[in-house]
Amino acid sequence: MLMDKIRAKLDKRYNTDLTVKLADCGFTARTFHTLRKGGIANVGDLTKMSWKQLSGVRNSTRSTCQEVSDKLEDMGLGLRKDDAK
């Protein structure tokens, strides 16, 4: 019984749905609007991008990229490591 409760908590914490919308991620307004105007709609779109691609989004700054990277890391995800498609 106790193990089931612990397992449920861990599953809830680390089972990240890639269809989560940007608005539900808690980004700052500047980062949210930059990503939205760049055509990024959800977490799955972010995980398909590298740091270089993200920094190429119009109005994206180093702090924008760092915020996205940190938020994805908190969700147990991350940006792609390279630019290979």
C-alpha cells in the first residue's frame, strides 16, 4: 500500500506529457511571448530544439534560452544536444 502511494507520487512527478502547453509551464511573460511568436506551442516542440535553434528564435536572448533549459530540466526533459535533425 505504501509503495503504491510512493510509486504514484514518483509517476506524477516524472511522467511529463509533451503536449503540455507553454501557458501551463510557468514561463515569464517575455519568454512565453517569444516562444509563442516563434511558433512553439508545447513542451514537445521545445524538446525537439537545440540551444542554437532556440537562440535563433526572434527576440530570444541568452536568459530566454536559460529559462527554457532550466524549466525543461525541472520537468525531467531537456533541449536536444545537437543540431542534427
